[in-house]
Amino acid sequence: MPSRLFTPLLLLGQLRRAPVRRVVLKQLYFTGNQAAWIMLLIGVALGGIVMLLLHGQYGQSREASLRLLATLSFRDISPLLAALVLIARSSSAVASELAAMRVHGELDSLAALGIPVSGYIVLPRVIGISVSAALLSFYLASASLVGGAIASSGWEIGYQVQRIDQVLQFGLVLQCLAKSLLFGLAAAVLACMAGLRAAPYVTEIPKASSSAVVRGLLAVFFVDLLWVLFS
């Protein structure tokens, strides 16, 4: 039992190795940086939609609509949307990659060379997807506020942009980062499990990818439900 408790700490100790850190940075680039433009577009569209509904159709004032948009986006919508995008892009890719490594015997070769699969293969992907989920969620939520300001004020958005720091609370930012980090962690772990547990057959690669997506979606919605119930 004590060894199980120290296992995560031992895995994190692998970060002192330069090859592991390089894999982490690569995962952050492919998972986070390449999805940034998607989050930008989704965030601006999301903010515009919510603001038009609140201000245009339901008569909310611009300031009240922007404050409600900040609350909804940072607390609920952005972490969930970011997790869904990452599951569609990264969970399936990670599961397919690990399943292909299983098929081609690369995982067995690493083990034979004494390279820990958990530290060199699993840990960088879990860290990369988890951190990317938190950063992309914050990016999406921030873009939604800009989109909301544009939708409510047109292109003369100077005043509304200046009001963003007044409607945005530090607690909302922390909640957004914490929830999305948890979503990313669950999706990443399940994706790695799906890939590593695949049988060494080519036909198992798409099965692993599909399994990672389905299980990741179920995990994210279940974790979100628990978060709402106990928060």
C-alpha cells in the first residue's frame, strides 16, 4: 500500500530526465499550441451567441450580460468545451499512437532497454494533455469575453474591454483552471489506458481510439456532475 501511494511521486521524478521533458514539451505543442486557433474561434462565437441572447433577446444590460457571460464561461462552459475538443483531437490520437506502438513492438523494445513506459510514454502525455486543457480552457473563456464585447458594442469595444477586468473574478479563473485540469487528467489517463491495453493487432488501433473517446466523454461528464454536486 505505501508503494502505491508513492508511485505518482516516483513518476514525477522522471521529469528530471531531459528526454522526458522534451516529450512533455512536444505534447504541449501538439495538444495545446495547435488547438489554440480552434479555441479562439469557438470562444469568440460562444461569447457573441450568449451576449446576443442575453442583451438582444432578453433585455439584459450590457454590463449584466458581460458579467453573466464571464460566470458561465469560466465556471461551466469553457472547461467542458475545451475538454470535448481535446478528447476529439488528442485522446483519440494518443490511444491510436500507443496502440500502434503495441502492434509494432515498440513498447516491448523500450521495456527491454530498461526505459520505463510509464515515465517516458505515459507521464508526458498525461501532463501535456492536462496542462493544455487548463490553458486552452482559460484561452477559450477569455476569447468569449472579447466576443461578447464585440457582439454587444460592435467594433467600438474600448469601453466594454476596459470593463472586462471588473466583471472577471479571480475565483472564477481558479475554478476554470482547476476543473479543466481535472477534465484533462481524466481524459489523458483513459486514453493511455485504452492504447496500452490494446491487443497487438492492427485492427485494435481504431478500437482503442474509439474507446478513448467514448470513455473520455463519459468521464468528463461524470466528473462535471460530481463537481456541481459537491461545489
